[in-house]
Amino acid sequence: MGADGGWRIPASGGRWLVAAASLAVVAWTLALLPSGCQSPSASRTPDLPPGVLQVRPGGNAPAPQASPPSLAKDAPRRPPPPAQRPTVPASEPVIRVRVDTLGAGPVEFAHPSGWLWLKPSTVDQGVTLRSPVSVQAMPDGWRVVQASGQRDAERLELRPGGPLEIHPPRGAAAELQWRGGGWPGFATLVPLQGDGSAQVDLVFHVPMETYLPGVLAKELYKEWAPETYRAQAVAARSYAMCEHAWWQGRRHFDVVAGQASQAWVGATADPKSRDAVADTRGEYLVFDGRVVPAYYSSCCGGAAASATDAIRDGSWMDIAPLSVTDDRFIRAKNCCEKARTASWRVTLPADEFARRLNTWSRDEGRKDLGTLKSVRSISVAERNPAGRPTMYRIVDAGGRKALWGSEDLRYAINGGASGTRDALKSGYLTPRVERGSVVLEGRGHGHGAGMCQYGAETMAKAGRAHAEILRRYYPGATLESSPSSSVEAR
Ligand SMILES: [Zn+2]
């Protein structure tokens, strides 16, 4: 946003106005396609030069047979990372957050100003429409209703197709409204390729410092200490920066709003979250001159994991701050023992346990894990220097042995779980077979790599500052501020 200077908040009284820069184009398009008498062929305009926006009243022409835009959804496997971790950014990055994948129906946005600005991502011009606006992807464009749900609602078609941006009016302080909540930045609807289901990804583009409060507000408990919030702000900022660098040019979002990346509630008024982000503005965790992908999880159970063991998606994590290589993580008695998830237990029938493992290894193409005929015994085969199991040895009823990585085991069990009661909170287990059941005594919650949120809170309550908390959980990393971090530089 901002590259196009031709749009503005319309004066009141206009029925609907388009951006000044696109007026001529729209007029031309309207002349070409008079409302009410389009033939299917007239609705296709293959000769248009690129960068031309079309707005056509009506929006009820038959759908042409064009192919939908092709944009890959989640790749099944994470591609290898770029060669280098990012450096501390000179300016504030814009994070692309996928909030949801929506079905084929219309999606409604609103703005308190009464106006919204819509722009196909591939062209420079946009149109200003009356809020609320509902949009629906068509094979070669977007079916749009302005003043949706109101007496003077008006249907339009917007071309070209492909990703569509929905912006608040320029200069508006209030956020976009979607599903009753406020969402900072601007939204992009990205049609997904493939199964013909006409799904679209909803991605918000949000400046880093505006994005982060909505992460903290959901990642931490309200009563937790301000220093925990500050440590979390730096970790979340550093993590998001690395994801941003990883996915640029390769995918239409950097992070998802949820456990696969980090939680995000959109806009938040929570003062503790906002203050912690402001207090640490532009602060990144750095190791070897580059930003650390600062993974964190809820509760390490008293023994941290190395990121290379716990997170299966790349090579950036093979660095000292994310590796359990000495006894720093072993002195963790007071880390998170008070957490509700410090210890727990899941019991599964041995046959069910084997069934879930077999399903997962088959689906993942892991022939090395073989097929288990129930389970005769299970034990820890390997631990990291902190004492956290990294590998389990399973012997099946036929005497066949298999070695399972702790996180593979967790994913396999949880893939077949019916809810949280029969799912594993972590891969940190003391397992045994007892009377036909596999009993899994577990510790902690999450992958256990990087900062332990409960441990950070323990330190903060003991009076430690956020820099000290981060030093404890990312040994060897330092704090560096972005040159853009000062308010004056904005
Ligand atoms: Zn812990």
C-alpha cells in the first residue's frame, strides 16, 4: 500500500467513486461492456494490457472458462531455507499472516469510515467502495457487492482475478473489520489452485510492530509478568523475521495465525502486550551477525530440546542458541515445574498405539519405520545432554524392533487422536507397556526448543529482566536493535 497515489477517501454524497487514476479506464470498460447486454464472449477481454483494472456493474455474466490463478497452497514439505538467516532489518518488515482458508462463499469486510479500497494485486489501480463489501472469487475476477446487506447494495465485477487486496481508506486509524473483529494492516484474498474447491486464503499484511501485540495477547496469560511479555516480544519478532525471510517469493504468507507458527488475534487493546512490544521495539535476537529463529514453547518439562531434534523443518536452527550442548539446560529445576502441563499421562491400548504409528509412517512414506504388530515393549533409546528423550525403541508382538524419533512419535499419536485427552502434549515421555496398554508419562507442553514460556515467567517473577531471560534460553545470542526502531525514524 502506498505505492499508488491515485486513491483517496471519497467525498460524502458520491454514489460511488473510483480512484482518480483509474477513472478513465473504468469509463472505457463500462462503455465496452454496457450493463445488461453482455455476451459471454464480451465479458472476456484478452486484449487488455497488463495493469488495467476493470470494474463492471452487474456481476451476473456467465463465468468464462478461464483457468483459475495458480498459487500453491501449503507445500506438503517445507522447502530448504535460503542460504543465510536474515540480518537485523534496516526498516520495519511487513509480515504476511495467513488467518484462515475460506470456502467458496462471499467474504465480508467492513470499515468504520464507511469506505474500503479494493485492488487486484497485479494492477496499480484500485476502487473505493462503500462498506461493507462482500467479495467472492470467480474464475477470472471477483464478484463484489458494495454496501452489502443494505438497501442500496450494488453488485459489481472486478477484474483481473488473482489475489485481491482490501484496504482501509488511506490515513484511517481504525482497522479493517472481518467476522466482527478488528484486523490491522490490509487483507489479501488469494485464490488457491487445485481441487476445484475455489478456496481462498485470507492473509493480512501487517507491519512487524503492529503484528506483535496480537501474538503476545494470545501466547501468554493475562496475569503474567511484564518482563515475560518483553522476552516473548523479542522471541516472536525474531521468529517472524526469519519466517518472513524464508518465505519471501516462495509462498503468499510468512506465518499462519496459530500453533503451526505463532498465535495471533489480530488487533488487540491489551496494554501489557502493546507496552511490551513498544518497550522492545525493533529488538532482535542475533547470533553470528544474523537473526535467530527464536522458537519457543509453552513448557519444556524441565529439559529443553535442541531445535534440530524437535523441529523438523530446516537447517537454520543448527546454531548454539537453539542447541542443547552442555549443562546449561540441565540446571532447569525451577524452569517450569509449577506449570499445569509439567507432568501428565496418556494411556492407549497397545493395538491402537501401533495402529496410529503405522498410519503415520505409511502416510509419511517412512518405510524405515516398518509396520508394527501391536506393541510388546517401549523404552527410551537415546537422550540429549539435558536428559530429554530424542529416540524411543519399540518392540512389537512379533519381536520386530523400530526406532522412533520423539517428535515423530508425538505427531503419529496426535494424528490419530480424537481430542486432547488421547493426544501427547510433548514428545518428552517415560513410556511403558502395562497389561495390554501403552502408558505414556509425559512432561511439558510443546516441542521444548528455545524459550520455555513458563520458565520465562518463573524468571520474571524472580525479578529477572527480559534480556537475562533471553540469555538463559538462547545461550550465545545477543540483543540488537534495528536502526528503524526509534519512534523518530518511523
Ligand atoms: Zn521449562
